[in-house]
Amino acid sequence: MRAIRLCAVASVLALVAAAAAAGPVVHTYSIVARDAKTGEMGVAVQSHWFSVGSIVTWGEAGVGVVATQSIVDPGYGGKGLDLMRRGASAPEALKQLLAADTEREVRQVAMLDAQGRVSAHTGSLCIAAAGHEIGAGYSVQANIMASDKVWPAMAAAFEKSTGDLADRLLAALDAAQAAGGDLRGRQAAAILIVAPKSTGRPWAGADRLFDLRVEDHPEPLVELRRLVRLQRAYAHANHGDELVSQKKVDEALKEYAAAAALAPEILELPFWQAITLVSIGREAEATPILRKVLAKEPWWADLIPRLPAAKQLPDDPALIRRLVALRPPK
């Protein structure tokens, strides 16, 4: 009997060693979810593992999202999205990939498709506490947690939280940490949210609403929330630029104001707002904005004379002198 047990142990160790050789060991907690109102799909993760977002989070607009963790096979990400793109549901795609994986017992994977169908797998060799919970349009999963209360806490937080999908994903991550989180501590986090439909131009950025990573930080969830805030601010600023190009200036100004309110520490946002106003002949409105920027970061004044050649400002030397003169004297 002892020999049999030793053989069994050796087999398990060989399986784990082979799987680890094939991919990194990423013990973590994550969530995949779909917003039933907007159709947006997202995946968010936190782990004591460097650059966890580059390994765990996968997503494609109009297709689905994947979280692949424990002893990771990144193929679940790319192959899973490919199967869903070709018409397989998330449960069908995961079933196919698990059937072909001889190391499936060390994997933890969750998949969600554009119709909100979701499936998850926690292998029997994932390190405890490990498990997952599937709800309506979402799945939470975790391994090597401080306790088995982590993933139920994530599910409860996601279901009770309000706001957009990013807010709700972050709420789930915060709840996991509050319940004890990763037994080893914290290091990295990530969030990826994709649009319900592809634009057909994924390189243009509109297919991915959030794609943010905290690679290494003592408080990764705090830092991730800061980045989400900045992403929202820049989204408002970019929309403002689009509205200006459409001659919808008053609407654009509201977007610029929203950007500045979200990220008052980023003075580049109001700088370009002011430059845009000047370029459309509204110097009087731009002057107080530019004066405030230059009072805190005077080096922006050195950029102003370069902008006419780039067609960002009128080629008017008197105008340029007036704008540069808004810089406080040294």
C-alpha cells in the first residue's frame, strides 16, 4: 500500500511539474462578467504575481472574455476566444479545451461569451483554498486564498454593487481583499473591459474600453482604481476633441470640464483644452485656463511657439506672444 501511495504522489508531482514547466504559476482571484444593460464584458484580477494582467486577462469585443490562472496555460485565452469567435458558447469552448488538456487538474479557468453564457473550472490540484462561483452573467474564481470565503464575498459584492461594469468589477476585487485575499499578499492587478460589438478596427482603441495593468505595487487595487479614474478622464478629453472637430464646441467644453474634474492633477488635459479653444478663435475663454496651467507648470509655454507649424494654432506671431506671456515671470 505504501508503494502505491508513493507512486500516486509521484504521479501528482510529475503532473504539477510538467504543467509548471509549460506555464507560470499564477495563484490569484479574478472575475469575468457581462453588463446586461450595455453588453460590455470584462475581466479583472489581483495576485501576488508580477504583471498578472499579461497572463490572466483575455478579451475581444463582440466575442467574450477569459481568465486563466493557477498553473497557467495561456492557450485557454487565445484558443478560447477563437472558439467563441467561431460560434462556440463559453461552456462549449471551455469543455473542448479541458478535454484536450492532460494537465487540466492544475488549471483554473473562467470564460464568458457575448451572450452572457459563462463557465468555470477549478482543477482538483489547485492549491486550497480554491474554488469558483457562477452567477447570472459572471463567474468569480480564486486559488491559494486565505480562506474559502473569498470568492463568495466577490460574488456578493458584484451582485450588490452599482455603477458601470468597471465599478462593479473593482468592487468584487476589493471584497476579495477584505475577505483575506491571496494568502501570499498583493503585488499586481489588472482590468480589461471590451465593447459588446467590434468596430472592425481593434487597433483604433474603441474595442477596448479599459485595458489597465498594475505590474508591481504595494497596493495594487488602490493603484488600479487611480488608473481607472485617469482612463475615464482621458476618455472625456478624447470625446471633447471629437466634438470640437464636429463643431459642437459647447458639448466639447462639458467633456473637457469633466476630464479636468476627474484628474485635476494632470495639467496637460486643460492645456490642450485651452489650445483647442484658441485654435477656434475663443482666446478669451482659453486665457484663464492657460494662465492656471502655466502658473503650476511653466514649461508648457515652451511648447506653444511650436504648435503653428503643426497646424495646432494659427500662424499669428502676436497671438503666440500673448499666450507665452501668460507664463509667470521667473
